[in-house]
Amino acid sequence: MRTLVVSEQGAEISVQGDALVLSVGGREARRVAFAELGLVVVMGQVELTSGARRELLRRGIDAVFLSAGG
């Protein structure tokens, strides 16, 4: 299982279908399928949308929230 670490300030993590989508400045930067995901680490001012939080909870995938410095 992969760990998604997002430290890009102002980024947004949302859900589209069976994947989490990382967007920076309104543009898609990365897409990770839930089937590959074991952990999400959010550092600083990164938005995890309510839909993404709900889907992580539903699938039993942990999310860790840290300050920008870790």
C-alpha cells in the first residue's frame, strides 16, 4: 500500500470515482487509486474535501494531519 504525502501549501485533495485527486492551483497534479492507498499525510494548509474525508473513512484509510513543518 502506498502513502500519499501532500505538503504543497494551498493544494486540495478531492475524490473522483475510485481515486483521490490532488490539485494545485486548480490543476490536477496527481491521481491515486483508493485500491493502492494505505495512508494519507497532510502537511500544513492542504484542503481535504469532505467527500474525500468521507471516502477515506468508509474505506478504512487513515489520514494524518501535521503542521507545515511536520
